[in-house]
Amino acid sequence: MIAELGHYALTLALGVALVQAILPMVGATRGDARWMAVAVPTALVQFALLMFAFLALMHAYVTSDFSVLNVVANSHSLKPMLYKISGVWGNHEGSLLLWVAVMALFGALVAIFGRNLPPGLKARTLSIQATITVGFLLFMVLTSNPFERVFPAPLEGRDLNPLLQDPGLAFHPPMLYIGYVGLSIVFSFACAALIEGKVDAAWARWVRPWTLLAWSFLTGGIALGSWWAYYELGWGGFWFWDPVENASFMPWLVATAMLHSAIVVEKRDTLKSWTILLAIIGFSLSLIGTFLVRSGVLTSVHAFASDPERGVFILMLLAVSIGGSFALYAWRAPSLSGGGLFRPISREGALVLNNLLLTTAAATVLLGTLYPLFLELLTNDKISVGPPFFNATFVPIMIPLFVALGVGPFLPWKRADLTPVLRLLITAFVFAVAVTVLAGIVIWGQQAYALLGIAVSAWLVGSVVTEIYRKIRPTRSIGFGQAFGRLLNLPRAAWGMSAAHFGIAIVVAGATGASLLTTERIEAVRIGETVEVAQFDFTLTSVTQVPGPNYMATRGEFTITPRDSGTDQSYILEAENRQFLSNGQVTTEAAIRSFSWYDLYAVLGEPAGQGRYTVRLYFKPLVPWMWAGTIFMVIGGFLSLSDRRLRVGAPKRSAAAPNATPPNAPSPSAHPAE
Amino acid sequence: MSDAKRRSPAARRKKVRLTLVLCGTLFLAAATALTLSALQENVTFFFGPTEVTEGKVPQGATFRIGGLVEVGSCHIREDGVTREFRITDGSNAVLVTYAGLLPSLFRDGQGVVALGQLDTGHSTFVAKEVLAKHDETYMPTEVVEAMKRAGTWKGDESVAEIEASGTSDPCKAKA
């Protein structure tokens, strides 16, 4: 019964979304306030209906209702509760339901919190948001109904792919979706602004929090997925340049660019049509990603269903929304007037450079992802484009970005002189050189490329610290006590920026350690035998059988002792192989112990004869920093989001006179004293 | 700078736009050059077992091979580390060696893709990577294509057949 109600709510939501898509848009064109006002209640009702549908499906999962086909295919009565719940979005139909629910959530949020938005902009934004939702709801109702019944109901379900039964992965899809789909509201804002023909500082200030929110979740979602790959797949890798990873990474790159260009629109009233274009491209890449993943064109763990009918539908959806928005852009963008002027060496110039590099990087990732598809269409050759391609293209684009990132925040708006700024950065530069030399001594004889990553990382850390210091103590006349007071009074947006940039710095260090400085040993050992890995001795102490809730585990215990420390301290690592009872599938649970400078990582393999087990052991320096860095980035996003300026600040269009620089954040401005 | 000051705002705006467009073009050109050179060097082709046995693979090339794990062919060598198995498309099979742990989804009759090179004798494929990270009912499209080319693809039946004949045991050490 509840499943039928869920299905009914889903269909009803389609009707409400249709009303929301049409009436407010017509109202905005005619200037009819009552028609425009329809947008708010419909957005709320649509969200309530979809939330109900989502909870109805969750109810079916939680109660293991095997008369619902979707539950049969993806759940099992023995599964732990967390994975019963995460099973809801661990499949094609359920993940789509999550997608539309999140779209409606963003619509409802704009309806609730957008009270001071101009009515026309608000009505159009909500209408466009609903139009996209209509497309997805049609797709669901016609091809992917999550509430389909099965008769007779089987006694037991087929279970969720055990690889997906993992805490990291339970939260990866919802976070990623909030990020992905969050870009839809930015897209809707952009299209609405194009229709209105008006983009100004106030618009940028309305849009930036949504971009920030989406970006923060996208960052967290990507990091969770990467973390899962790191400990669950047992290869010790964290990023494989898999097409599906790229699908989430491209919108991230573009959203990052947009986050920065929106600042220029807000502060200097320029780069408007570029920012609009980024908003359109960002969500288009989300849609392309969804198409690639859902259509089965590209195959990977994420491809739940490869059904051509569905692929064609998503392709149509893609063509209509991307084609439509670009046509709108081509038609309306030339009418957007340009604003403030700036010299190439200036804050604007630095942000433009940031944008150029980030979008170029996104373009190379897109090309690398789609090239195999094109080539196959044209020549029928099957090829794959793997990590070497991305290392050869993506990394050379990122290095200048990071070097410039160290300088950009010091440049004043409009025009700047590089000499005094570089003089300020001498300390950071010396710090970077010192760290690199030190690192060179420590890792002597290993990959020299790693030093480049470490140098960039240290340079960024130096720059972030210098930047905060300059803000709180712009001249020598300010005492340290006073400077400390200013430190506490820095606006949250400033802290947000510093935290995010610092996060990038240590992610770079972590990624360098993970990909270039790792020590790997693959050996066959008997119980009691020891393997040397870097400065550690790994001893396999025991192998035992341990029952789990819905699996049987073979657990290998490793004792690890640092070789040269002189102490007796040792660590225990327990790696498991789990065989799942429902379908016999095996998963590897790597044992990982994190320290501040490195991870110790052990995987137990199958029996290798003569009482031996094959084991895979790693010493992975700096890897914990990678996860810490992404946490810093997410915190940075939320700090910036909580800034006063965005919460209560200007969203009043009258406040932003064209061509005027809106009042900057209070006294501790980012400008160097010169 | 003094030059720019004397011009009208419209002219200056034009100049800014021109600079931006030039910079953008420059970046795109650099990126294209990077990408093209990377594509030439870093693309790996895919071959099925039949194409490999017929000698269609260029000398010394790194490529991917895909097919089904021949039932009962997998075992662990004396050293306890090297795995050995045959990849088949139903008519031809290629011996593959891999030093390391096979993915947990690897098993008899399963579709598998490996990345590596042929050894000097052109008889054995030395794998650097073995991919079988899909679920138990999944069949890599490349493998299906390779089997179609070899004329051994019988639709989903052939998968079911192989699955029925395969045991769920992965690689075993030689007794």
C-alpha cells in the first residue's frame, strides 16, 4: 500500500512540476504577480510529494518488502540496517528518485529563503528548475519506476553488490548528488537572468551561496568516493581517472571556476556572460556525467543499468536542456553590458587566469573521457585512455594554477604591481625552497617528480600563512596584540578562502605521496614470517575465520614494528576477506592505520600453497593529508557560506548600482598596504 | 599604462576583451598540443585472444586483452605471488601471468580485462593490471565484442553456460 502511495506521489509531483514550470514563466512574461506567486507553493508541494515518495521507497527497504521489484533486486533481509537504507540509492531507479528529490529540495529552499529575490527572477528560476524536474520525472514514470511490484513475491532479495556495502559509500551518493544537483539551481538562476537580460552584482551575490553549497557537497562527495576506492578496492589507489570519476570531477572543476568568477561579478560587475556560461556548462557536465553513467555507454561499477531505451531518453533530455540553454545564451548574452575595467596584472586578471586554467583542465578531462567513444564510433577501434594521459595533460595545467594561486590573493583589484607583492612572498618562497631541499634529502633516490608536488604544496602553505599575516598586520605599526585581535575579527569569507586554499595545498602533498612515494611489497608469507616495507617490519601473526552479520571473514592479523626506532612499540593491523552468504561474492577489507605522516596498509590474499598467503603491503607517506585537505576545503566552503555578507548582506537589488564597487568587507581588506 | 588612460572606455574595454580572448586562445592551443601528444603516446588498444594468437598486435605494444577466464586454468605458481591463467574467447586462448593479488571478483568463467604486454616469446601476456571490478553478472562490452569477432558469442546464453560450468573458487595454489 505504501509503495502504491509512493508511486502516486511521484506521478502527482510530475503534475505539480508541470504547473510550476509553466504558470510562473507565463506570469513573469506578462508581469502578472499572482501567476508568478504560484511558483512558491508548487515548489513546496512538489518537494513534499517527492520526499514522501522517497520515504515510501525507504520504508519498503527498511521493512524488506520483497513484493517491490527494486527491493528484491537490491536488498536482503540479513543486511545491516545502514545498508538497507543506503540500498535505496544504490541502484538506478532509487538513485533517480534521490536525484529528483534533491532537485525539488533546492527548489523549495529557493522558495523559502529567496524572500528578498525580485519576484520575476524568483518565478523564472523556480520555473526552469521545475522544467528540468519534469524531464527527470517523465523519465522515471515512463522507464524507471522504483515502485514496480513483483508477483509472486520472492522470500528473499538478491542483495546489494557487497562492494557497495560500506559506510563510506553509504553517504557518497547523497553528498555527490546534492553537489551535482545543486548546480541545477545555479543553472536555473543563470537561465532566468538571461531571460531577464539582467546580470549584476546583486545577482552574483544571490547565486554565489548556492554555488558554494553545491561545491562544498561535491567536494565532500568526490572525496568520500575516492576514500572508498582507497580502502575498499585494496589496490591502495585513490583516483583511477575512471570515466565515472571524471564525470563528477568535470562539474567540480567548472564549479570551482564559477565560484571565483562570481566574485568578480559581485565586486567589479564584469565577467558577467562568462559566469553565466560557466553556470550553464557546470550543470551540463553534471547531465553529461549522468548520461555516461546511466546509459551504459561507459561501463564501470557505477553503471547499474545498461538499457538502451533509458540511454536514448537521457540523451534527449541532455539535448533539450543543454541545447536549449546554449541557444538562450547565444541569443541573450550579447545584450549583457560589460562593467569594470582591469589590467592583466590585477585581482581580476588572476581570477581570469584561474578560470582559464580550470576550464582548460575540465576540457582536457572531457576530451580524455569521450575520446574512446568517438574513436570507436569513427574507426571501430577499442581504446582506453588511462592515467598516463591525464598525468600528461592535467598535471601540467594544474602546476601553473597552483603557482599562480600563491600570488593571486595578494593582488589588488583593477591594477596591480607585481614587485611589492613578490617581495611580500619572499618568506613563502624561502619556506618552499627549504621544505623542498629537506624533502629531497629524506626521499633521496626516489621519484624526483615528487619534489615538484612538495614544492608546490609548501609554496601554497607559505602563501596562505603570509596572506593571513598581511591581513592582520598590514604595517609594522600594528602590535602583535592588536594583530591577534584583528585575527579574531577576520570575516568568515576570508577564513573560508584561506581554509580552502590550505586544503588544496595539503591535498597536493597527499596526492604526491600516494602516487609517487609509496613503497609496495607483494609477497607470499607463512604465519610468523616478516616482510620489510620501507622502515617497517610487517609480520603475519595469524589467520582466522570470523563470522560477520551477512558474511564469513578470513581475518589476517599483522604485527608491525618500526625497524630503527629502538622502542618495542608495535601496531596490530587486521585485514579481512569477506565472502558474502547471499551470492558468494568476495570483498577485500584492507587494514589501514593512519599516522600523521603516513599510512600503513595491508591486504590479505588467498592461500598460496605450502601454508603461505599472498599479501600486499604498503607504506604510504602523506596520504592522510589528502583526506584532511578535502575536509579543510569543505570547511572552507561552509565558512564562506556562513559569512555575514551572504546571510543578511545585500540581496537588495537597489543596493548595487551598476559599475559601482560594492563596499568591501570591513577594514582588514585583502589589499597589500602599498 | 598612461597609453591606456588616454583612450575611451569603449576602446579600453575592447582591449581588455581582446587580451582575454588572446590568452584564452593561447591556453586552448597549449592544451590541445599537450592533449594531442598525450593521446599519441598514452592510448592503449584492445585486442581479443584470437587477434593476439593471429599476431595482429604490434611488436612491444602495451595493450589490453579481454575475454573469459578459462575454467580451471588459474593457479598460483611456486613463488606464491605469480598468478597464471588463460583468457579465452571460446576459440583461442592466451596465457596470462600476473604478479600480485587478483581482484576479489576474479573467478572461473568471469569476464576479465588485463593491461600489459606480450613477453619476448610472444606466447605469454605479462599483465601489469587485471580489472574485474564489476559485479558477478557483468560482462565487459569489449569481451562481448571480442567473442562476436571470434564467432563464439551466443548471446547471454553463453554467459550462463560458462557460469554454470565454472566453480565459484578463484585461483588455487598447485597441490
